[in-house]
Amino acid sequence: MPNIGPMEIAIVLVIVLLIFGPKRLPGLGKQLGTGMREFKDSITGKDKEDEQRHEAEAALGRPEGEHAPLRNDSSVHEHTPR
């Protein structure tokens, strides 16, 4: 199998630039990155809810792996004023 060097990569990039034009290249790069990220997440079993939950917990200052108590959890006692 032949090695792909910097000259071959430059030729491919010039051809892509000629075909799609400079205005569409950023959008194509973004779509490619999004597709690769979704593929990786589907392979590892992650979904958007896991990512959003992790971001929310990080914003609340919770350490990694520590989750908020569930509302109907019997181990959590609510204090009501008397």
C-alpha cells in the first residue's frame, strides 16, 4: 500500500477546493465533523441526553459520577416546616 504524503494531501485539497469552492468548504468541514462525532457516539453507545446531563451536572458543580437524588427516592427525606 503506497504511503500518502503531504504532496498527495495537497493535491486532494486543491481538487476539493476547485469542485466545491471556498464558500462551501467551512460548511462541508462542519458536516464532516458532525457526522464523525455522531458515528463515534453511536459506536460507544452515547446519546445526546447523556452529554446534556453531563454538561448540566458540570455547570452545577457536581463531581463526575455524582448524580442528583431522584424525587421519589425513599432515602431522601424532605424537611417540611412545622
